[in-house]
Amino acid sequence: MRRQVFMIVAAGMTIISLVWSTPARATNEAAEVAEHLIELVKIGREVVSEHQATINDATKAEKGFTSDFVADQVLERFKKKTKIDLRIPNVVPQANFYLALVEAEREVIDEAQPVINRPGVGFKGFLHAVFARRVGEHFYKKTGVRMKLTGIDYRTTNSKPDEFEQEVLRMFSDPRHPKDQVYARSTVVDGRPVLRMMDPEYTTTACLSCHGAPKGERDITGMKKEGWKEGSLAGAISLILPLK
Ligand code: HEC
């Protein structure tokens, strides 16, 4: 079988190759890789959000919210969801690629330790979206793959949806779009064939303190609440994976 090897090289950092078995199957395989990468980001954000109260605890210095702790949680939950145990060497062909994302998550948590462990301060500005943005930056440096959190009511320019993302977000917010269904399309970005994937996410009660009603009121972060209601579209994780 002819194998195609695509090297993704970025800014002299780690070189990781994505290997698609044949050009024809590349899109299907890429879709699986994209879904797994998105899953790893989602799980990481979930772990951060679940520990928000610990992170915000002003009475404690060392909080034990370390990169080892987060990586363990991510690997364990990823295994539960996908049956893939990334702790087993080369468990799947793209294992190194997935591990680069876990490594990006570790780096972000490591860098945030002085902030997370600062005593006497409650809210420190470290939360799910900041984590996702930084992980996206680290992962891009390692692999050249772009990943971001976006939404119609974006709060920072980093999350601003591009044209494609706006179109898909509009589709996601249409009640006829089946809930939780990802959208993927092969297309061309900057002259390169890529797979673009977006995974929608919805408002739960846990989001309302910052994103809920009343719209325009300041949340704990000092930003304006969007007035989202439980169950409504919050945004999406968007990934751009090179196909060759
Ligand atoms: C503690 C407050 C807080 C909570 C709780 C929270 N968020 Fe956020 N969220 C933020 C902040 C602050 C940003 C922007 C941060 C940045 O990009 O620097 C953000 C950004 C986002 C974005 C990116 C698009 C945008 O608006 O910029 C999405 C999507 C999002 N949040 C979804 C959620 C969902 C879904 C939940 C619940 C599961 C949730 N958030 C819970 C504070 C919060």
C-alpha cells in the first residue's frame, strides 16, 4: 500500500508527522484524528472547569492542580471515552500527535502554577477559555495544526470566528441542526488542502454565572455576560488539520 507522509513543521519546534494510509482515505482518517484532538481539548477544559473553585481558593497556596494531575485525568477520561490508552506506547498510529496535545495542556498548566498557587487571591483569571486558547497556541507551535474556541458572541479577538466558522455557527444555532453533531468539510486554507472540523457546545447551568442573564451585567471576570440560556448554543471548538 502506498503511504503518504505529511510532515508538519512549525517554527523549528517539534516535528510530528501525520501519516494517512492512502490519499483517498485521508479525509476519513483525518476526521477521526480531528475528533480525537477535539476530545482531548474538551476533556482538558472540563477538568479545569471542575476545579475552578479550587483554583479560585484564596485560602490555599499549593493546590495540587499540577500538570501531572491534569494529564492523568485527561488520559484516563480519554481512555474511557475512546478506548484508546495513550499511556501505551504507539497504541494508535497517531498517538504521538495526540500526546503532543496532552503535552501542550501540561505546559499550559505548568506555566500557570505561580498564578494558580498564589495565596490571598480569589479569582485569578485562569479558566476554561484561557486554558483552551493557550493550549491552542502551544499545539500550533508543535504541529502547525490550528485549534480554537469560538462563538458568535466572542469575548476576545482570538475567539473571533472567521467566515467559515460564522457560517457553521449559524448552522449550529438553527434548531434543525441535530444537537452535538460535529461539522466537517475538506477545503483549502492558504493554498493547502485541509480538513476543517467544528464541534458545537451548549450552555449548562455551570456556565450561567459568567455567560447567563442578565445580559450586559459583569461576571466574576469583569466581562459582560451574554445572557445565554441553558441548552442554547454557546460556541464551538474549531480545528484545521492539514491533509497534505
Ligand atoms: C468563571 C466564568 C466562566 C464560566 C463559569 C464559563 N465561562 Fe466561558 N468564558 C469565560 C471568559 C472570561 C471567556 C473569554 C476568555 C478569553 O478568551 O480570554 C469565555 C469564553 C468562552 C467561549 C469562547 C467564545 C467567547 O465567548 O469568547 C465559549 C464558547 C465559552 N466561554 C463557553 C462556555 C461554556 C459552554 C461554559 C459552561 C460549560 C462556560 N463558558 C463557563 C468565562 C466563563
